Amino acid sequence: MRGRYAAIGVRVVRATEAVSSRPATTAEAEALGCSPGQCVTAVERTHYDDAGRPVETSDTVLRGDRWRLEYRVTFGTG
């Protein structure tokens, strides 16, 4: 994704994610092979350029019983 934007002169420098759990909609349940109302994990991600402008968003929905999300948190010195 960053390479795609770099090719058009946009430098993507950060992303934010909002992670939540909620019941699956009927359409999501059909696509994911689960029951409507079953718990899913929803991830909303937004990418930002070096001026702080949002340049791309994505919404990902995963079955809550089959996925585990893991994040790395790096702390600067000082």
C-alpha cells in the first residue's frame, strides 16, 4: 500500500486502527460462514500522509471465534 502511494508522490507515514466486537449482519454471516448475530471482530484502519491527511481507509470483519489480533507497541527513548 505504501509503495502504491509513493508511486504517485504521496508519503504514507502512519495508520490508526479502531478494533471492536459486534454481532455479524446477515450478509457478513453468509460471507464468513457463521450465524447472523455471532460475534465478529471489526477493524477500521485509516492511513495518513506526512501532512496528516487521511489517504485510505479499510474495514475488515473477521469471525471472532477464529482470529486473534496481535499488536506490537514500540516506545521511543527518553
